[in-house]
Amino acid sequence: MENSIFLKLIKNLSNDAKKGHWKFFYDKSSDCLYWSKSAISKNVNLKKLSREVSIYMKPNGSPEGLLVQFFQNNFLTQNETLADTGMKKALNKSQEDKPISFGIKTKELEALFVESIKNDILTDAFRANYSLKDLEKIVKV
């Protein structure tokens, strides 16, 4: 299990985000949270990993961002620890097409967000009777 390409991908999301200068963006009208570069490359594929979570994958297999649908209305209600960080308050103050500022809590929030994403994906995979190998097939380009 430690050699899982999928688990390595999730484990390295924070590093990929830092290298790629990813920011959090929130679209209130669609209730979608994006954690990505300001502009996604044209040659990426969007891969659905769970009911709410999708990942933008480059042709070389590296991630370029995440999309979480139904973020406030579903994802945060299932991830109370993440909701308690003040994320909801920051989302409600956010402006369209502007990065969300979490201030000094950004690093803590990113770590908690990645853990919540991993748990959400693995929970959905378990319910659908998917294995890690099945998830790895999804993220392959």
C-alpha cells in the first residue's frame, strides 16, 4: 500500500501546490472550490476521484489542481474539522475570480484540506468497492 501511486499523489499535493503556486478560489454560484493555478493549462484532463473531488492532471501525470463540487453544502458538512478552521467565513467573504486569503492559518488549512480530500476519496472508493489500483487507473493519463 505504501507504494501506491495514488497515495503518493495525495501525499505530495501540498508540495505540488507550493511548486505550482496554487491558490484557493471559490465560485459561490456553483458551490465549487478550486485549489489550483490562477489559469489551468489547456492540455490538462479533469479526472473524477469521488462524488465531489476531481483533479486536473497534466499529460506527464502531475497534478495541476483540484476541484471540489458542492463544497459548502456537502463537503464541509462531512468534514467538520475543516469547517471549524474558519474556512466557511473566508469563503463567504471571497470575491469571484480572486484568491481566498486564509492568513496565517494557510499551511494548517492546506494540510487539513489534503487529509479531508484523501478521506473523502477513500471513503467513496470503499463504498463503491474500488481498490487503490482502481483509483490509480483513474489518475493515469
